[in-house]
Amino acid sequence: TPNNATNNRLKQTQAQVDEVVGIMRVNVEKVLERDQKLSELDQRADALQHGASQFEQQASKLKRKQWWANMKMMIIMGVIGVVLLIIIIRKYY
């Protein structure tokens, strides 16, 4: 009967629409999940960049501090060397 055929087509079309709607829901959920993951990744990248910047600043400070410590040691060694040289020169001349 034509009425049954129309009903079957309507049911088939409704089933296809329901399937497409289900697929679209899954896709939207995946997009939202992906967006959340990207947001988290962006936050982690920002934190990592901030940490790298702090590390670079601390490394520069430490390098400067070590340079001054080495300079002081060289000056002290130079003064001791000069004093020893003066003592040796006075003792033998």
C-alpha cells in the first residue's frame, strides 16, 4: 500500500536523520574535548615559557656571581704573588 511505503520511507529517513544527529553530537563532543586539550596545552606552554625565562634570569645572575667570585680569587692570588715576590726579593737583595 502507498501509505505503508510512505511510512517506511519516513521511518528510514528519520533513522538516517537520527544517525546523522548522533554522529554530529559525537563530533561536537570531540571538538569541545579537543578545544579543552588545546587550552590546557596552551596554558602548559605559557607556564613552560615563564619557567624558561626565570631559569635564564637565574642563570645570568649565577654567571655574574661566579665571574665576580673568580675575579676576587684572581685578585687575591695576584696580591699574594706580589707579596711573596716582594718578600723573596728583599730576602736575597
